[in-house]
Amino acid sequence: MQIPNYQSFMPLVLETLSNGQTKQLKEIFGDICLELKFSPEQLKARIPSGKQTILYHRISWQKPIWLSLV
């Protein structure tokens, strides 16, 4: 499986938050990674700056959107 693009993560993030519980970004990230069963290589792959993993970066971009729903 390829790493999904930014837009593909939105439904997954919203599904993770659909039970109404407050979750930190790390918990949401963990839930999504477990559900999609990413390979160790995908979990380690970094954005060009090297500061974050690609997965964490793409999931964290959803934060402003879900905060606006609260």
C-alpha cells in the first residue's frame, strides 16, 4: 500500500474522532497507523527536511480542520 495523500487521511481522522472522545494527535496517528498497517519502512520515511515522518506530517495537516469542528 502506498502512503495516502493528505486528503485521503481526512475521513480516517474524522472516523477516529467520531466517538466524541478527546484525543491527542499522537493517539490519532497511532489509531490510523494500526488500522492501515503501514510497513516499518513507511513508518520511518521522512519528509525532505527530515524533521517529521511523512505519515505524521500528513495526518497532522488535518488538525486545523478538526479543531474547527469543535
